Amino acid sequence: MRLPERIVLIGPMAAGKSTIGVRLAQRLDRPHVDTDQEFERRHGPISAAFASMGEFSFRELEARIVAKTLAHGEAVISLGGGAVLDAGTQQLLADECVVYLETDVETVKPFILRDRKRPLLAADPVHAWETLYNRRRSTYERLSTITVDVGHRSARSPERVVDRICELLTDAQHD
């Protein structure tokens, strides 16, 4: 079976893109790139960048990082939740295998309440998360090659999610 060169994970904040990305990359014996971590490596903490430069400038820098990451060879790539908002990124993702990690607020609530470093969730994390997700959901759905529901607690196990992604990738190769 020949897998796609790059497998890109998208979805809302706290869906598990980073955790799943690392585990999937290990399973497939590929490098993993997390674009949020790459941003922080180059520009410092996302919350500080957001505060000092604003969302528009942050998104421009984020889009450049995503484009450079997608230009490399085999990899599993975890994108930040809002990275899909950029039109150029959307065009680049059209040629990639994109796995959308679909979830719900009840599943992510413990994570978003505990992690106060997310600038777009500062005031009311649960309400802000729901608003963002409702705005972005159609974009995630449109860009996805494969959708995996990680919204149920039993399905949230990283190993189960990776198993499901591998199963769907295998099925897609036979279609």
C-alpha cells in the first residue's frame, strides 16, 4: 500500500491534532511537524505574537509556515485550528490528504478550560470555542479527504484514532 506523501491533520482547537499527529507519524515511520510549534520556534509564544502583532499578521506568518511545511517530503503535519482560514493554505490543501478531526464542545471542554494560553478563547473559553468551531466547521468539512470523529470519550483514545485513520487511509487507497 502506498500512502499519500503528506497527511495533514485539521480541526478545531483541542481536537487532538498534535497528539494524534505524533502518534500517527510514529506508526507510519514519518516525521511529524506541528505548525503551531514551528511558529513558536521561529517567533515565540503564539499568545504573545497575537497580542503584539494582531491576528491578521499572525495568520500571514502562520500561512508562510504552513506553505513551507507542505513543500517538504513525507510527513504527518498538524495544523493550528485557524490555519485553514487562509485562502492560499486552502489551495495548497486541495492537493493533500487532509484528515479532519471532528469533535464537540463537551469533549474538549476540560482541555480548553485548563489551557489558558489560547488567545482566541481568553474571555469565555467554552462559548468562544463553540463560536469559532461553528464558523470554521464548513471549511474543515470542505477541505477534508477523511473525517474521523474524536468527539466521543471512548473514541478519544489516541491509539484508537490512529487505528481509524490508518484504516480509512487503507480504504481510500483501494477506491
